[in-house]
Amino acid sequence: MGVTMKSVQNNLIDFEAMRWNAFYNAAHNMAHNGSGFAAAIAEAYYKADKNNKAKLEDAFLDIFTHHMDASDRALVSK
């Protein structure tokens, strides 16, 4: 059985969902256990649309990854 376009699309959807969960969980940790600055970034992340979420993720990747567990960090490493 070969690789189909459908299976590739499903894998991409699964990866994006896992990546979104990694950042959302990090934002949760930032809001509850982080510094005031980290909590403010988390609050902005909760309110942001998809494009602005991506900007926050890029701008503050070090803060997000600091608040992720190891398996989530592997999803967002560049």
C-alpha cells in the first residue's frame, strides 16, 4: 500500500493539531506558572487570531518552549 494524497493530508492535519496543542498547553502554563510577562503573552495568545498567534509564536518562541514539556518542544524545534 503506497502513500496517498489523503494520507499525507491527514498526517499534516494531525501534525498541525499536535503543534497547536503544544502552544496552547504552553500558554496555559505561562498564564498559571510564568512571570507576569509570560502571563501577558499567554493572554494575548488566547485572544489572537491565527495570523497573530503565529507572530506571537515566532517572536516569543523561547518563552513558549520554556513552558513546554520535552515532547512538545520536539514539535516546534526549528
